[in-house]
Amino acid sequence: MAEKLAIVVWVKRGCDYCAEVKNYLTKEGLDFQVVDVTDHDEQREILQAKYGVRYVPVVEIGRGHTYRGVTELGLPTLEKALREVEKWGLDSVY
């Protein structure tokens, strides 16, 4: 049995793209956690180290120890990433 899909959305206050992502995930019935980088430059340093970006939204999607970060803006990219992750087996590596 596959592990539950984990989704983390990195956001900041006032970000319309961030709200769009959160609304989409809610509409799709997907549970997600939020990391708010507003006034937390150390959180942006984490994004820089992991993905080479300091902007939001960034969406991390995965199962177990296997995940991917979606840094490109736009719901079509997020939808594609969600479909790809749904296909992962427990021993897949990205």
C-alpha cells in the first residue's frame, strides 16, 4: 500500500499565486501544510538551498522519502506534477 501523499506549500502574505495554489488544492480535496515565509528570511534561505529560488509559491509533493519541488508558476505545472507523483511506487527516486 502506498504512503499518503504529502504536500507542503511555501507562501507569503499577499501573494495571489499562493492563494491560487491553496484554493486549487482545497478544491481538489488534497490535504497540505503551509510554510509562511513572510518576515522569515531564514525560510527563504531554505528554498534557495533546496531549489535555487527565493520566491513563492513553491509546492513540495511526495511520499515517504521521495518528493519533488514545483517551483514553476501556474496550475498546469502543478497538475502535471501531482499526476506524476501519483504514479510513483514506494521504491521510486526523483
